Amino acid sequence: MSKVLETTQILEDYLVMSYEELHERIELAREELGKRIVILGHHYQRDDVIRHADLTGDSYQLSVMASQTEAEYIVFCGVHFMAESADILGKDSQRVILPDLGAGCSMADMATIDQVEDAWEQLREIGVLKSKVAPITYMNSSAAIKAFCGRNEGVVCTSSNAVPLFDIYLKEFDKMFFFPDQHLGRNTGAKFGIPLDKMALWNPHEELGGNTEEELHEAKLILWRGHCSVHGRFKPWHVDKIRADIPGVQVLVHPECTREVVEMSDLNGSTSFIIKTVENAPSGSKWAIGTEVNLVNRLQQRFPDKEVLLLAPDLCMCATMYRIAPQNLAWAMENLLDGTVVNEIVVEAETKHFAGIALERMINLTEAKKN
Ligand code: 13P
Ligand code: SF4
């Protein structure tokens, strides 16, 4: 690129720029920052952001990338819990930027550290912790909850490694307490043959999570009552309808979908599993996909020789992911050109230490299982 645009650092100025100008500015800033910056993008990001990402991946892959990059600045085009994990796993000298601080995750917000600690104390009071209980948190949770798991022999998991990690923890512990996605927990527990009556659901707004002492003593898996509102939109009738409308269609869903939907599907797995499955599918195959719409749209564009559809007809978009827009990306990057770090994500030192234990345990166990 030849021209160097004059930088401007007030976010409002970027809101009125054309998309063409924003993209030009982002690329010029990237060129100037060179190896000092890496832009990571989650598979759910919108097209006009993902086109600028140096590396894309699911939440597990992005955490590994964050732990390996040498770049001084990690610009995270994802949601808050992913940027926190990048700060925890990155080097002390690296700075993590989330271009819009409003990019959160409603599921992660369904469990607070106070609620989790209170639940753990209640389990202690009724004697459940006399057996070996592992606290396991989905990546979609606050750094404080990851730290809680790190302190209590637990681990973090993602949708791509929940199965191997459950395999390890179910052998080594009597029970697991899984936060905050009941559906990933239930779907993964079911893969190990745990019957539904051995899975207790913990409602943080009720005493003993709404269970009897006996139910909690009997449970193999205690599931936090959290869910993803995006994946919750896929219903069993969508599966029935698409099968009736498109003979031969294969239903492929993310394990954040409900148990009923996952049971009715042909395949389920993380965002990168979904991408790989469609990539490797034969030309002419038909796929109805139950996950975020930006990912599905990109698969449609990449594989015109395959029929790729969103499982539900209505828009299943992660509105918080969508908050990361070219406007904030250009703003964050041009500030970096001027030496100003905006929207930095910094996890407090002690939380970082213990959350790091749980995250590194996840990476080490996952990589060891692969070999
Ligand atoms: P992945 O682990 O598949 O990237 O999913 C993260 C997520 O937030 C899905 O809603
Ligand atoms: Fe959170 Fe659901 Fe968005 Fe994933 S899709 S980031 S779980 S709100």
C-alpha cells in the first residue's frame, strides 16, 4: 500500500468513515506495526472483521495461539472471556486488546464467582465434598471462575476437548461440578453413559441449587444452570422440518445446543469440528448447521458445490461477538500506532496465577491425549 492515512484516535470519528476507508486504515496500521501485533479472530466474527485476522480458530485453538505468539500486542476479535484467557496465557510483556469492551458472553455472565463459591460451600456443608469433586469450567466463564477451578484441582475445557477431559476427570474423581453451560455438560456426560437422573441441575438462585441433599450425593455430574441463548434457538422441530424439506440432509450442531437437538443430530462438535466436517464432505452433500450464522454463511460461500444451510430459519447471531466491528478495530490499531493501548484486558495477578494453572492443565492434558 502506498498512501499513509493521517491517524485519528477518537472513536466517534471512525463511526462516520466508509467501510472502504476503515479497511484501508486497518491494513495500513497492521503493515506499520508489523510483527508487533497479531490479530486473532474467533470463527463467529463477522466477515468484515475476520478478513483482517492473522489467525482464526475456535476458543481452544485461540488460547493456544495466544500462549505461543511473540507479538507485543494481541488484538482479540472475540469476546471478553477469550481475551482474558489470552492475557492469562500470554507473556507478562504482552498486552491484550478487546476492540469493544461490550463484547461479552451472556452464558459466561450466568455464573458469578460469588455464586460458585457459595454453591461449593453448600456442597461442603452437606458433606458432598467428602467425596472427590472436580470443578470444571467451560472456557466461557470469567477468569475468577477459572481461578477457582485452578485452586481446587479442576480444569477448564472447551467444546473441542470436553470429551477427553471428561474422560480423565471421570476416572480420577467421584463427581464433577460443571459451570456454566448445562448443555455442553449434559451432552458430554451423556457420551460417557451418565444417565440423566445422575445429573443434577444447579440453580444458583435456590437453596442447594434446587436439589435435595440426596440428589446431590447421588449425582455423578452437577450442572450449572447456564445456557447460550444463540444455540438455544435451535429446536427439535427445526431438525424434523429440515429433514422433511431436504431429503438426505445431515444435521451438524454445536454441543451448546440442547440435549434433544444434539440427540436428533447426525454429528456435533466445536466450531472447528463443524468447519472441518464440511470441508471434508463430498461435493453435493447437504448440511443443516446449528451454530452461529456468520460461520454458516462463510461455509456457504466457501463451498458452493455443497448445500449448506442454517438449521433454523431465523437469525442465530451472537450479538456480542458482532460488537467487534471494523470501526473499533481501526480505532484500537491506530491508537497503537501512536503508542496508546485502548481497551486493554488485564486480569488481576492472583486470579491470573490460579486461572493460568487451570488453563495450562487444560492445554497439557489435551495435547497429551492427542499424542
Ligand atoms: P468454540 O469452543 O467451538 O469456539 O465455541 C465457543 C463459543 O462461544 C460457542 O458459542
Ligand atoms: Fe457466548 Fe453463545 Fe456468543 Fe458463544 S455464541 S460467545 S456462548 S453468547
